[in-house]
Amino acid sequence: MNFEEKLAETIALLHKIAGEFSPAVFANSFGAEDMVITDLIAKSQANIDIFSLDTGRLPAQTYALMQKSAEQYPSQPIKVFFPQTAATENFVNQHGINAFYESVELRKACCQIRKIEPLKRALAGKKAWVTGLRREQSPTRTDLGNQEYDSGNGLEKFNPLIEWTEKEVWAYLRDNNIPYNALHDQHYPSIGCEPCTRAISIGEDVRAGRWWWEDPANKECGLHVKK
């Protein structure tokens, strides 16, 4: 399949989601792939709402892009969900501000509070959610398709860019003058919370900079792990 066919198939899938699985939402974490989908939703006028999770630990560059996106896509507002204050305070007071470095269990507990619980609220009452996952990104994503049932959240999950290559993502961004996270130009292909993300070296896997102290086969926050 050439790129034009992939693009047409992606747009068709977005319209299918909007038509058959309303209300549907797109989870935008302001990575390169998510900016492609944001642009496609806006230009194709697919009836899909957009939300983002602000963990409270995001890089300054991500917040800058959040503002740019609001300015470039005024017809496509992004609703922001935050962690519950009490749960965040309890975790930090009990374990420390950077406890996630100490063990996988504490890291996942932090992700549960800052990402998973807010995601549950963002998906409440929805029939489907859309992500920017691609098969190339990680060993944990090689078996994903463009549609699957998310039993953990009780709704359909769609990955419209699952077959896109990294080269195709960046060609689309540049050809359409789409804003992207400035950290990408500093060798950050995958961007999450600031203390859990680092730049990668030439030849490293694109997800090598996420939770780099953990086993690559298990490096997910829980948002995209099958139950």
C-alpha cells in the first residue's frame, strides 16, 4: 500500500469511527503521530472530540505545543484532564516526588494516578477512543491492529496510524506545516513525562528514551496494555 492509499484509508477510518461509534474521542499526548491525527480530524471534519492528560510532570515543550495546537485548530478544542489532587498528594507524601525511579511497582503506581485514572474519566460514556499508536514504535505494539475491543475500558479502540512508518508521519507533518513538539528535534522520538523521558542515541529503539531503566519488553504506562 502506497502512502496516498494509507492516507485515504486513515481518513475513511476516522469517518467510520465518527459515524458508527459516536461519541468517540481521540487521546492526544502531543507526539508527532498525535499531531497528524489532530490535523486529519480537523481537516476531514470528523465528529471526534479530542482530549489530553496533563500529568503535572510534562515538559515545557509539550505545554508550548498544547498552546500552539489551540491556536492552529480553534474549531477542534482539546479538553484537558488532570490527576486527582488527593491521590497525587498521598503518593508523593508517602513515597517521594520521584519514587517512580525506585521500582517498577512504584512507577506503575504513579502512572495509575497520573494517567490511568484520568483516562477512565475521559473515556466515561464513550463508545470508542482513538490513539496514535504505530506498530513500529515498540515490541509491545507489534501485534496491534487498527481496531480492537478495549476490555479494560469497555469500548472500541482504534489505531488509525498503525501501519504508518516514521518517515510517513514526518513527511505529512512537514508537507502540511503542522506544529510538533520541539523535543523531537533534540532526539526525543517518544515523549512522556519530563522525568521519565530522555533523548536517544543513533541506532536506539524509538522507545528507548521512555523509562530507560526498565525492561524494553514491558515499557508501557498501562494506557495501552491489554487486560
